[in-house]
Amino acid sequence: MSIAPYVVALLFWLSAFWRLSSALWGDHRRRALWGMVIAFAAVWTLKTPLVDYGMDHSGINDLSSVVKHVIAIGGIYSLLSYVLAVYGSQDESSDERYVRVSRTVSKVALKAAVVTVACLILLFAFAIDRSKPTEHFVTGHSGEIGMTVYMSLVYLYMGGAAAVAAYQWGSVVRRTTNRLMRVALGMMCASMGLGVLYALIRTTYVFYVTVATPTDRIADLQESITEPLQTALFPLLLLGLTVPASRALVDRVRAFTALARLHPLWRDLAVAFPGPVMLKPTRSKLGATADRLHDIFRLDQSANDRLARYVTEIRDAIAELQYYAPADLFGRAQQYARDHAARDATDTDIFAAAEALWIRAALALKARGTSPAPTQADFSSASGGNFDSEVPWLQQVSTHYRTADGAAAELLPDPQPAAS
């Protein structure tokens, strides 16, 4: 029993799980790519001996073949949609050949897929003799015109789509300057080249068995050539697609790490000023740890979008907090941070500690019931003012914030005794 179908199916299912977030929050191109991965995962699952045996003993001979072919057409269309969307979405005035090819093919791709699937189902139902089970669909139906038309449609769509994708990725390989992307695009282009070669060899064999009865030697020879081609092209395609996906994974890990580091600061500010907060901090009976994990890994917003919201909401809350802080609080926080800084502390460390002290002290004053002032107290951040610099800066501020409670208390005036 060959383990290759199990291995390839597993790789596709793992890739589908990996790309799930892109299907939920990504654009139509990423959803198309995810659809391709899911379709091919299903196809390779159907090719595994156990599933294939179960399908062929379901009471409908050759059922696994038509199901595989229909799903494969859907997967090929999804892949083609992804490629065409990426390379056809250039400026309307672009006259590049690869852009023109994308726009032309995109007009007929869906119609061709629908017509192909409809024809396959009709041919399978009415033009192919399925009175006896077959071990190999093409060889088992040799001499049948219905099978010839059926498989010709499959390989025509497969080969045509692979040729378009190979052309597009090959064009990009020549234009890109990033070495890693050149390697990835080269692998994807090579996988589509194998797809074209596979379709040509199989089409030739289909016409051969239509006019002649194949010997066991010929049947085994074409299987020994085409099966390795098919088995190789899909992992090669996945490997090529993994390079940009790996970069996305690294970005996602960085986003979750930043969310985890910013959460204590964001949560306290969001509780104090809930007005501008889009997704409120979780408050459940499961405890602080469970609530924190839910806030960081919640599924109703992507990690990058949530990180952008954290930064915006932190800054909005700090602007509101300036109405509750004494005018001299930021200056005193800076002086305290300098006086208590470690010997090897940098100016950046001192500024981040001062900002954290100011936030902690101002929140404490608001919690005491301090009335807001008519004007904002002095406060300035050393973040740099743009998102790329805000994220690492606020992480540093949040690190100091977690340990600033005692120091902030030294900056606060003693609470006034309640009137008797």
C-alpha cells in the first residue's frame, strides 16, 4: 500500500488549517488560495487506498473517479482565480502581456469550469459503461468514446490552467528582485510545468487506449511515469506557496506576541475609558488568565487588526487620561525615572519608564474619583508617532507599566480624608 497519497493529503490538510485565518479575514485572493488547498486536500484524501476502496464499493462503480475529477476542477479553478486576481489586478492602463492574459482568461475561467463539471457529470451518468468495477478508470474503459471525451475535458482544463499559471509565475520570476521569492515562484512555476506535462502524457494515453487495447506493460509504464509526476507537482506547489505564507506566519506570531505584551496596559486603559474601545476586555468567571487569553486569541478579528486597534485605543485613552493628571505629573515621573534608573539604562528605557509611571499614577488618580480638569495636562511620548514605531514603543512602556505600581504610588498625593 503506497503511503504517498496519505503524506500529500496530510500536507494539504495542514496547509488548509494554517491558512484558515486568511480565509476568514483575508481578501478574495486569499480565500481562493484556501479553496484550492481544501479542494486538493479532499482530492488526495479520496486517492488514499482506504477511502478509494470505500467509494468504489459504495454501489456506484467508479464513483471515486468522478468525485475526484469534479473536486479537482474546483481546486484548479480556485488556483487559477488566485493567479488571475494577483496578476490581473494591475492599473487599468497597464498594457503588460501578463496582465492582458490574466484579464482575458478571467472572463472565461468560471464559465469553463462550470461547463466542464456539468459535462463530466452527464458523461459519467450516460456515456460511460459502469456495469463493472475498474481498477484504473482510463484503462478499464479503454475503447469507449465516452471515456475519451470525459478525460479529454479533464486534461484540457487541467493543462490549460496549469499553462496559464506557469506563464504568469514564470513572468514574475523574471521581474522580481527578491531571491527568496524567485525561488518560491520558480518552484510554483515548475510544479505547473509538471502539471502541463502530466496532462499531455495522460491525454496521449487516453487517445491511445481509445484506438488500441493497452497491454499490461504499456498501462504500467504510463502509470510509472505519470503517478510520480502527479505526486511531485503538488508538494512542489505547496512548498512554493509556503515561502510567502511563512512570512505571514512570522508576522502573525509577532502580532500575537505584541498583543500579549500590550494587553495589561490596554486592558486597564480600556476599563477606565470604555467609550472608544471596539471590543471590550473580557470579564468572565473563568479568571484573569482565561480572560487574557480570550482577548489575545479571539476569532472575531485578525491579530493585525486587533493590534492596530490596541495602539489606537491606548493612545485615545491616554488623551482622555490627560484631563485627570496634575499639570506637573509628567515632569515628576520623568525625574523619578531618571533617579531610579539602572546604571546601564538608556534614555529610551528612562522615557518608557516615565510614560508608564505617568499612566499608572494618572489611572490611580482617576480611580480615586478625581474630577477632570478643563484642559489636558502636559504629556509627550517618545514613540515616534507612526504605527511601526508605536508598537515596539508601547510594548516597552507596557513592560514598565506592569511593575510601576509601587513607584507610581510615590508620585501621588496622599488621599484626602473623607469629610466627617
